[in-house]
Amino acid sequence: MALFGAIEAGGTKFVCAVGTGPEDLRARMVFPTSTPGETIRQVVEFLGEAARHEPLAAVGIASFGPVDVKPDSPRFGYITSTPKAGWQNVDLAGEIRRALDLPVAFDTDVNAAALGERRWGAAQGLQTFVYLTVGPGIGGGALVAGRLMHGVLHPEMGHMRISHNRQADPFPGVCPFHGDCWEGLASGPAIAARWGCKGECLPIDHPAWPLEAHYLALGVTNLVCVLAPQRIILGGGVMRRSGLFRLIRHKTLELLNNYIQVGEIIERVDEYVVPAQLGDNAGVLGAIALALDATKAEPERQKT
């Protein structure tokens, strides 16, 4: 059975694992993101130690961004214009590939999570869908006709501009680049800055939640109209709030206003806007899925 290394590279923490899928994560380590040199050293030590016990076929990296995901680019595998201090123009994939002498698959954390959800989670059997995470930021990955969406860059769905009624909500937004983009209005830090308290501290009947559902539904509606996905999957810490999915579904139907007459949406919206299934392991499982796809390998099915 081919064994894979997995790296979820986040702005606040790195998660590393070794395994073949959800039922076979043999080792896992979490540590804070520090300087590039120190962080990469910890990654290499963890995966190098794992490889001494059993060889790794490849390593998948699911990274915060923006990143360069073009395989023919001389900067493929770089973290580029990130606001994360000290991490601009870091050759993350190249450093790990050279240190471990292994093939490395590389993409955004949300694109990788989308692959993981397709292989093991809420998108099994689908060809065109969107995965979104709503937490410290808002990020989205998409598969279209079975392939990850890449163009001049990877998708940056969290930075789409959505309607903002400043009379109803004078909050300026928290995005350092755009102010009141989708992430600037509806991410976890936006909730905390607007209301003076993190989302988990706000009761279920607080006015924060109808407003949050409104903003999330605006973005979801845009994605329905632009990509016509078979399903939209929502994960991340903000989505753990009880009742939020119900509000988002209702508001999405309201915003679509019967324009799109598709049964999967108007008749079965509970099966159309759905929770992610891979939970806290979405990133590392997505990284394993990246490595699997890159090597065209398939893990052996677990024996029953």
C-alpha cells in the first residue's frame, strides 16, 4: 500500500500527517506557524522520521495563499503575496521536495479540501461542485467537470465583492486589501470585530446570525449563478453554529427568487447547501488526495 505524507500549511498552524485516507492516518502532528525556516524544518523532521519506518510515495501540500499552482511556472509551489508576515515569496514546495527527495503535489488548502470531500466526503460522485471554508478567512475551491479550477491563478472566492448596505450595516469590513469583500464582511474575524465578541460567544438568537446568513447566502448565490455547481459544501469554524445552515438555505432561495428552476436547488436545498464531512482533518486528507491524484495511485481498499 502506497503511503503518503500530508501537509496542511496554515497561517496560524501547520498540520502534518502520514497515511492513505480517513481510516488510515498513522501519524499526525500540529504546531504553530513560525518563520519559514523553522516551520519547514519541523515538517521535514516529522516526515523524514515517518519515511524511515515506511517509505513515502509522495507528499501533498495544501497551503494558505495566494500561491503559484502552475506546474510550468518557475515559481510553482511558492507562497506569493500573502499578508502573513515573513512568508511572502517562500518556495514551500521546493524546499520540502529537495529536503525529502520525494514528488510533491501542491495546491491551495481549499482546493485540496475539495478533492478530499470528493474522494471521501460530501462530494462523492460529483463532477462540478464548490467547497467553501468560513473561519479565520473565507476560501473556496471548485472542481469543474472533474478537474480543479485553475486559470491565471487559483480561485479567490473569499474576495468577491458582495452587496453591502452601509445604512443597515455600517461595519467597514476587515479585509486589509478590500475592506468589505465577502471575507471582510463574513469571516470569523469580521464577526468578532463587528460585535466585539467571537462568534462562539454570541447566542443563537443574536442578530449577528441573520446578518451572517445574509452575507454567506449572497456569495453562495453568486457561485450558483456563475458555476452552476451540483452542490455547495460549507466547512470551517463559523459553520459550526447551530441553525446557520437553515438560515443560509432559506436566504439563498429568497435571493435566487425562482430564477433558477432546478429541482436540486428549489426542491432539495437541504441536500444542495450541505456541511463538509471531513472535519478537522479536511486539510491533511485533502493533501493526501492531492498526492494520490498526482501519482495516479490508489490505496488498497480496507479489508472488512
